[in-house]
Amino acid sequence: MPTFEQIAPQLEHQAIEVPSWAYGNSGTRFKVFGSPGTPRSVEEKIDDAATVHRFTGLAPEVALHIPWDMVDDFGTLTRYAADQGIDIGTINSNTFQDDDYKFGGLTHHDPVIRQKAVDHHLQCIEIMGETGSRDLKIWLADGSNYPGQADIRSRQDRLADSLQKIYAQLSADQRLVLEYKIFEPAFYHMDVPDWGTALVQVQALGDNALVCLDTGHHAPTTNVEFIVAQLLRVGKLGSFDFNSRNYADDDLIVGSADPFQLFRILFEVIRGGGYEADSGVAFMLDQCHNIEKKIPGQIRSVLNVQEMTARALLVDREALAQAQSAGDVLGAHQVFMDAFYTDVRADLAAWRESRGLPGDPMAAYAASGYQEKIEADRVGGTQMSW
Ligand code: PSV
Ligand code: MN
């Protein structure tokens, strides 16, 4: 197995995009809890995202969600973020909270509503121009609840047409990433339920259209790392929305429900070239912190990704390949598991310190007084929430 020192240089370029909405209040359909210190503005969300980066060195970009993060001047917001030490990352569209979209957006049977949904994406592309964002991420709530309710075939055709209109407005250095989800909010069929559908739709668009894999969006028991391997193989893995699920789309801290799955996913990412500095794969979090403190929740998340990346880098790929081609089933399995079971926490702490970062970012944040300060300062106004 390689040593930690041997793999450490590869940790240097790791960058994880944090979602602005993780800093706002969120909840379930039963209750959205407020919490002291929650941002009242997009700028305060950016302050919190920048704090995560300051303590970890891992989160140089924050993804925005439109219209949740709508401001009058995105140029000013981008400069504000830069002053805090971070960039604006992916722009997420939102066609799931307007009454007009009850029966869908980009797939809607009514051309007027379909055009409204397309126009929303064109507005997102304009914002991308102002923020310098590369990626437009599209997740659709579109679908139906009852068999026979909708013509699922026409909806695919309309989706292809709408996506084409959006894609046509992207500049050469911008990309469209299409996210899939098995169910919810639609309970019978979703118009983009799986990676196969997402792939078919983006393949029809062109090279700058890719798939976004949200780790929480599959049926239980789905082999997610297989999907990662396949999408990388065909050059269509655009981004991750990392989170953990126990039952459905739980949006919990990545690596909390199944650290081994995160390890297996990151192994396939590395194996397939997705971890190379120029791979183009965006590593985002898509999480909500409903009951835990949000900033430490995000710090924990990026550290979990870093820790499992380090372990996945430790896999002795040569020994693995040898055992695989010798038909040594248990030998190959052991090579894989040896890396997974290696505790890299002390090495990572020392490595962080060597780079001027706190060895234990969770403890450093807790001791920093930032949480107490935002809880004392952010009084009045309306807490941001979805
Ligand atoms: C939908 O469940 C989703 O995963 C999409 O990425 C949305 O943009 C995000 O969650 C909203 O939290
Ligand atoms: Mn997502």
C-alpha cells in the first residue's frame, strides 16, 4: 500500500463546492426549524461558506440556487464572495416552487408554462455570465402521481426540446448538468428518474451537457459506484451532489450513513480519472442541516469527503490489478479493504497543520467564537429558508 506521504500531494487540489442552501433553514414536510445565527441574506450565507473554507481549505466555491439566492447585482455579489476568499460555483435552477409548475416545467403540456421554465434557465445563464460560473445544474421536479395521468413519452420529447433551447444559449466554456432522481415530489413517474434517462437527454445535446449524480437519488441497494464508473467511462460525469441517505433523499451529511459507500464511489472516481485536477468533475454537496448546527455540519461533510478520498488514494492499484488478473478473489478484496480500514485522521491532521490549517477544523471552529458571534449578531430580519 502507498504511504500517506506518497498520496498527500494528490490531496492538495481537492475542492468541494458547498451549497448556499445548507446555511439557511431547512426541514421536512413536517417542520422547518429556525436556528440562531441563520443567515438573513445571501451575503451572510457567503460569509458562512467562506468560514468553512477558512477552517478546512477544502471549499473554495459556493453554489447558488435561483431564485433563493436572487440579488440585484451578481457582479457585486461575486466581488463580495471574492473578498471573503471564495468564488461562486454552480448555478442551480429552480422550477419546483411556483404554482405554475404544478404539472411540470420543462416538460409541461402548456407551451406558455414550458417557455416560462425555459426563460428561467436563460436567466440563470445570464447570472452565470455575471458570476463567472461554469455550470448550470438542472434538477426537475417534473413527473406524475398516477398511471395514465400524463403521456410520459411526449414529456420526454418536450424535455428534449426545452433542454435544446437552454443548451443553445450556453457559451463554449459553460456546461449544462442534468440531475436525476428516482422519485419525489412526483410519486408515480419522474421525467428524469435515473442516470440512463439523464444520459440519453444530455447525449442529444452535445459535449457540454453532462450528468449530475446526487448520491441520495437512487433506489435502495443501487450500486452507485457502478454508475460513477460508467458515466466516467463515457465522459459524461459532470458533477456530484454528495449527501447521505438512509431511506430516501435524506440530504444528510455525506459519509454519515455509509462511509464505505463513499469510499467505493471515490475509488471509482480516482480509477476513472475523475479526480484529476483537470477532470471537469464538480464535487458538490447537496445537504440540509435540519437539526444540527449548519457550519460544523458542512465542515464535517467536507472533511468526510477528504478522509475517504485519502483512503481511496491508498488503494494499492498495482497489487489490486495483479490479484484481479490472477483470479485471486480474496486477495483483491483484501487489497481494497486494507485501504478502507486505514485510519488516516492523524496523518490528515498533521498534513493540514503543515499547510497552515487547523489540524482539527471541527475543534478549531468550535473554539473560534464564530458561532457565538453570528448567534449574537444575526438578530432580526428574516432567516433564509427554502
Ligand atoms: C432535489 O432533491 C435536489 O437534490 C436538487 O439538487 C435540488 O436543487 C436540491 O435538491 C434542493 O435542495
Ligand atoms: Mn441534488
